[in-house]
Amino acid sequence: MDSPPLLDDTIAALASAPGPAVRGIVRVSGPSTRSVVSLVFVPDDRSGWETARLPWRHPGTVEIPDVHCPLPVDVFLWPTGRSYTGQPTAELHTIGSGPLLEALLERLFAHGARPAQRGEFTLRAFLAGRIDLMQAEAVLGVIDATDQQQLRLALGQLGGGLSHRIAALHEELLLHLADLEAGLDFVEEDIEFIAREELIRRITGGLGFLDELLEQATSRLQSRGRLKVVLAGLPNAGKSTLLNALCGGEAAIVSAASGTTRDYLSVPVEWSGLGIDLIDTAGWDKAGADKSRLSIGRAADELRHDQWQRADLILWCSPADIGGDVVGHGDVNGNDIRDEGMRNKAVAIDARLREECAGSGKSVLHLTTKADLSDGRSQRADVVVSAATGAGIDEMKAMVVSRFESFAGDGRILGTTAARCRDSLRGAADSLERARVASIERAGDELVAIELRDALDHIGQIAGRVYTDDILDRIFSRFCIGK
């Protein structure tokens, strides 16, 4: 944000997406909302507009300079503090014409409103206590969601499910702290306001919840938006043909000659609401006797390795006819693989490279491709597919979606929240662990209380009860104007 906002100002901004549309929305909020809007708006029912005490739609018109006829407008008015921002608010719904909306805004600015800053409507909602900081971040998550899974996660956080659990933990720890500190006043009478066993049990439960969130926060930080699924394998394993079948087009060049793919190709798809980038990479080809191709092969290796490192999931393609034309009658070292021994060697190389992928910490889904060319001796795989006949394609898509859903589990924390909260989650978890150990070892109540206070401070930062202007600036400067 450019400067600290003045909450006594009445602000206005375009709230709908830019560009032509059937309807455009201008949002106004602040103490003088009704009086500012009244200076430009002519309601059909003047009395109903002036006396409204409840949220209501008010049809009418606005006179725009240089426009020959009045502009029809529906004003949705929230006349009290029971609005999104916690202040009187109005939304002016009219024709979605850019010049008309700009002219309407200019009239509002001329009559006392000022242009809203980035995220200022949501910031006011936060400062008014209408939403907490995690819900404010979820507003941005809804706007930035690229697939249905991200949207569901953002809406869940916006709905307050995670906030309620963190608030409940905060309240429970406050009660434990109060019990411990009350006991300190009666230490000589040996009065215990909470049994140690019960305290340990409750602290352990809170610690488990924080550990779960910390694990999710760490995984969310590794997320880079759309999911990346990389097709990998030996040359001529059917990767490019499979990519074309999966995206329903001719995105990749397909050839019987090995090594056709030297660059990588990325194609966006959506499966069951998941936004996925399918990436076709060069085959693992270490044959480089031809000096003129050596630098090209090395560059292809580097591009492939870079994509593997970025992958959320690798689809390893092992062709059913491995040992035939998999590497153009030559293995990765340039040897002929026409006989059974060479076929077995190709199978071993394929398995070793696949294990290297899995050993690097990447999730790997093993496919047998070219099922229509199978000689009955295909390797064991998670799924068998044929791009030529379509066999196994739907099953493979379902397995990919299921794999990602299992990664997500019952995730409840957004990446933006994770980035802000990770250190606080770790600090709260560490403090609760020390409190648990101190309770088990029958340390003094004052030592347990110190750790609980520290945990409460960290949890307050997670929920946004403790914040600084720098934190607010980092969050709300990422919003667009009008939100």
C-alpha cells in the first residue's frame, strides 16, 4: 500500500473486472457513503432511499456529463456497519462499459469520495473485525485461484474453518494459563486448579494440530501455482504421442526416429478441476558419438533435468515394445539391442533411471505405453496405456488426480498464509513442546506458564491478533484496487 489508509475517508473503486461486460460494479465504502452517492444518484423511490435502515436494492439513474440520457443504475446499499467493511457501503451496478464506469467514478470523486488503495476494502474489513488476517489472505486466494482445488481451499479458509480452530486453541491455552497462574497464588496451600495429566493431554492435542498445520505450510511453500506433470523415459518411449492424446491435439512432433524431442513442451490441461501443465521432455539419451550433436544432447539433458526438478509428479513411460525401436536400435550407450540380452539390458536401464527419479524425492507414476504393441512381456506398471487406441487413458488421468488429492489431504492453509505463518507455527509448536516436557517432568507451574505465554504470542500472530504495519503492507499490497 502506498501510505497508511485513513479509515474516516469514503473510498470508491471499480469492483468488477476491467473490459466490456453486461454489468459493471463500482464500490463505495466509508462514513459518508450515502451522502456521497446521493449527490450523483437519483433513486426511483427517494423516500425509501433516504430512510433505508436495512440492506436493500434501490433502482434509479445517474446523470453523466456528455451522456445524453440518464444512466440506469441499481444501488445495493448497506446503510449501517453490518457490511463487508464494517462501514456503510454501496455497490452501483450498471452497464459494463469502461468509459461509463470511469465517468461514474469521476463523479463520485468530485463529490467527496477518494480512490481506494490496493486491498483497502478488505483491509477495512480486517481492521473492523469482520474477518481475521487468514480470511483476508483467503480473499486474495479466491481471486488468484487457477483451478477448482485451489478455489475450494481458498473458500474453506475464507469461511473461517481454520480460523475457528486456531481461535479455539488460543482460547483453550488462555484458560490453561489462567488456571496455572491462579494456582501460583495458592502454591503454599498446594491447590491444583488443573490436573497435570489433563494439562499434558490438552497440550499434546494442541501440539498435534500445530504440527499438522506446519507440515501443510511447508508443503504449500513448495507449490508454484499450476501443478507440473512431466512425461519422462527413454527416447522413443511414446511420450510425445501420449502428450498429444492427453491434450486432444497435435501439440508435440511425433516421429519413429529416436531423439526427436530435444527441447521441452508444456501444454495446459484441466482434469477434474485441477489445473495441470503437462510437460514433454527429451528422452534419456547418452549416445553422443556424433560430435556435432553432443552440445545439443547436453542442452537437452539440462532442460530435462530442470523440468524434473520442478515437477510435482513424473509420469515415467516404459514402452511395451522396449528393445525394439526404443532408442533407434541402440541403447543409451549406442549398443545394438536386437537380441534378448540387449532387450533385458534396455529393461534394466529403464528401471534404473526410473528408480533414480523416485530416489530424488519426486513422486513417480509408472506407465507402460504403446500397449497396442505389447508382446506380452511388458514390465509391471501402475497403469498400462495406449495413445493409439485410448486404452488406459481415463484410468491414468484418474490416478494422477487421485495422487494429487492424496498429497493435499484435508489441507486447509493457503500458500500466502503459509509463507506468513510458517515461523509463527514453528515457534508456537516449539513452545508447546517445551510446556509439555516441563509438565511431564513436574517442573514448576511458573515454567509451564512462561512457555504457554510464548505459544499464545505466536498463535496471536498467526490469527492476526498481533500484527505490524509491515505485515499488513506485505499482504494487502498484493491485492488489486477494488478488493
